[in-house]
Amino acid sequence: YLWPSPMLDELESLLYEITPGTTGIASFIQPCDTFSFASTGSSGTTGRSNAADWIRTAYHDMATHNIADGTGGLDASIRFAEEQARAENVGDGFANTLNVLAGFATRYVSIADTLALGTVIAVEFCGGPQIPFRGGRVDATEPNLPGVPEPEQTLDSHIATFAKQGFTQDEMIGLVACGHTFGGVQHAPFPDIVPELNDPNSTESVAHFDSTNTHFDNNIATEYISGTTQNPLVVGFNDTTNSDRRIFGSDGNVTMLSFANSPELFASRCSELFARMLDTVPSGIQLSDVITPLPVKPSNLKFTLDGDILQFSGGVRFWNLTDNPNRVALLLWDDHLGGVHNFTLLSLLESVTSYPDGVATSYRFGDDSSASGFSLDATAGITNMRFMVDGKLEDQGGVGFPVQDTVVFSTTSCFFSNNFTAQYNVAVRKGVNVTSVYIETQASDSSGHIVITETNFFSPDSTVAVNSAYSIWTLNLAGSPFTRYVGAEIDGVKSSMALFTPLPALPSCPS
Ligand code: HEM
């Protein structure tokens, strides 16, 4: 895809800008036995894990899908209390999962996409294969109909349930084995399957599906085939609830034998089946192409108008650059007057983050924390960027990296401390068809879904000219600024920019 694309840009960052153990979604599953909700003892000895909860949650959310009428699927309907209260969704694993993953949802990234990302990242960071990830799931606005299988049901009913979800019997065997390479069955929600274990290494009394329950591997199959399995849904004392035994054996063990014989086959089949599971969405929802890392990605672009100067800052991330101690990295840009300029990036190396699949190298240009920003003449401005790295031009196949300096934050913005009100001054470029400028305030509704409300600026006839290029639109707005953006409708298209520095950084308004 081409930058910029707000949703894909954010999803790409969530997937690939990961410093193992420290940032992003992966930090909640490293090490893989991390469990954030231990009631007693330390996270590693509960027998539970965030990773297992996340995978089970994605399955239970998806399992409401009805392929016949296209309803249900991975749409975060599991966040509704009514779904979590059903017997088919017993346990607190869903609430725990949402507690962590929904926090990564934004106005552009749905909660459903974060649930899908949770499975992709849990599987990959805990020893499993990469799962191709598509974005664009849409959050349901109400609970789905029930549809999750339960252990005491018959094999025929399980085959029918998976068929309703869109999976054949073979795929059912595969998907259950892939899911059950993580986690196990807890005593508390399933006292008829697992007794109190009195095990200091499993303080929440979890009987695991295989001996490596926080690691993706084919032990779920090798232990089953060799007869050493302790899987409580295979060798449980109550045969009625031995659903894995019935499912795994339903094709004469052909599938499980193939998994036991080949870890590679197991991994590739699980990658495929997990992707199918995650991409099972209500009909009418169009998912994106598989998201791969952008080779070059600008980030955090920010403009501030200060008199006749446009301060410009931001960063750029390169993916998998070859080592080059003599690297020359340039930002080239075009202005509104037909000029072409360049700026050397090398001196401003910001950070290097790594990920199992690649290395991200970031450079920063401009510096909004000091006065020595990257200054542009306001009239000339900027329209498009390109990068030159090690002599190679990076311009998205000739498109370049378009930037807009039409609506920018003005340093004349200020703060009235007596009534906690900000005066937002936004500079709008003359000669551009701007029909409205507004503040977007971001909040969550009662079901955790992110909503945006718009507050319009005064109309253009009340504006003040700053210079020949820009005039100011003004709005006074009380309340916290941390979830505010400025948006504008330019040539009939709405776009938003995260331009505002946090309110406390605004100078006091002249009294
Ligand atoms: C007939 C189908 C299935 C049945 C009857 C079933 C049943 C169960 C049961 C009873 C538990 C214990 C939950 C707990 O104690 O909190 C469990 C856990 C789990 N299931 Fe399934 N399952 C099925 C299919 C799947 C599928 C298709 C997946 C994913 C692809 C999956 C992933 C998991 C995971 C990861 C856990 C561990 C949760 C944890 O340890 O917190 N299950 N399953």
C-alpha cells in the first residue's frame, strides 16, 4: 500500500515496530508465560498465560459466524457483557484479553483488529509461524447470536458447528490442534473436567493441553499420537467432555499423525488456519491486502507556523537497510513555488528497533523540543517528500510522500488558566479550498468503541491574516487536550492531523 493511509499505517506499526520485550502488544506476552491477572502468586506460576487467553478469545469471537447468512465473525462482539455471560464463554479470559488488547484500538484501528493482532503476535512471538495479517475488521454494535462449541457436545454437533463457521472437518481438527498448542483447562470454570490441582506451578489449577503450553509447537500432536498426552479434553476422567479425543480421532488420526510427523507441516497449516479464522468476518466487510512492512515510512509529521516560518518535524523509518557505516540519507522536498530542496538525515539518527522479521532504522528531521527546528519559508511551504538513501531514491514508485501544510497549528495558540480553556489558533493556507476546520475530540462510548466529535472553528470571514500565505482561524475550547486533533475539509475531503501539542505546553494567553 502507499503511505499515507491512517488505518494501515497504524496497523503496520503495531505489527512491525516492536522492540522485543519493551514496546507494543508483544510486551504483554514476553516472556510467553506472562499472565497479567494473577490473583495470587507471580505471573509465571498461575498456569495461565495472556497468550493463550488471546488466542481463545479470537476463536470465541469468530465462532459466532454463520456462513449461510454472513452474520457474526471476528467483530469484537465478545466485548458485550451479554456474550461473556453465556455458558459457552465461561471464564474471565475474554475480559482479561479485552482489558489489554482493546487499549491498542484507536479511531482508525478497531477493537476487532486488535483481537486479530493479539493472535498473530502471540503465535509468532511464542515460537509459531508468521500469520498473514489483513486489517479492516469492523466492531459489532451489539452481541452476536451464540455459536461457540462446548466440550460435552457430540462430534456430530462439533462438525456441524465448524461447518456453520465455514470450516470442514479436516480444518476443524487442524484449528483445534493449533489453538490447543497453547493453554489448558482451568478448574474454576470447568470443575467437572479439572479437579483442584494443588500445584504450586499451576496455582489456578490449569490442566494443560500439552507439556509446552506457552510455546507453539507440535507437541499437542506428538503427545497425542504417542499416548503420553495429559490433555484434559483427551484423557479427562469424564469421557463426555473429551471433545479433543473425539475431534482428533474423527478421521482415524490421519491429520494428527501428519502433524506429529512434521513440525513444519503443523506450522504452515496453523498459519493458514489461524489466518482463515482471523479473516472470518461478517459479510460485506472488506479486509485489506496482507500488510507487509513499508520499506520507507514517514511518521509523526508536524507543522507549526511561527510568523513567516513553518517549523516542520517528523521522522522516517527504513526497513531492513543493509549495514553502511558511511550512509548518506537525504530528505528531498518540493515546495509550492516549484523549488526542490534537500536535508541530510544522518546526523539525526533516532533509534533502531528490531523485530524477529526485520530491523527498523529511524531517523528524525526537525526537532520540536528545541528551537532549532527544521524551518521552511511559510510561503514556499512543502508539498511532497522523497528520500535518498545510500544513493537510492525512495519515492513510492514516483508518487513521492505527499504532505499537506494547508492547515497547521499556530504558535499564537494559548491557554486561559482561569477557566482551563485553550484558544486554538490554526493557520489555513490561502488559495486552498478549505470549507471547514474543526477540533476532533476522541472519546470511548459505553462499549469501548472510539468515537470522534467535531467542534467547528469560526468561519473564514472572521479570520486574521498572519502573512501572505496563511490566515488564522480561532476556537476556544475547554477541557483536556490530550485526545484532540485538528481536522479540516479540504477540496471536499475530510482529513485530520495530530497537530496539537498538549495543552500545558501552550503559553498563557495575554490578559
Ligand atoms: C470443539 C471445539 C473446542 C472446544 C470444545 C474447546 C474447549 C476448550 C475448553 C473447555 C477450554 C478451557 C478454557 C478455560 O479453562 O478457560 C479451552 C481452552 C482453550 N482453547 Fe479451546 N476449544 C475448542 C476449539 C478451540 C479452537 C478452534 C481454538 C483456537 C484456534 C481454541 C483455543 C483455545 C485456547 C488457546 C485455550 C486455552 C485458554 C487458556 O489457557 O487460557 N479452542 N478450549
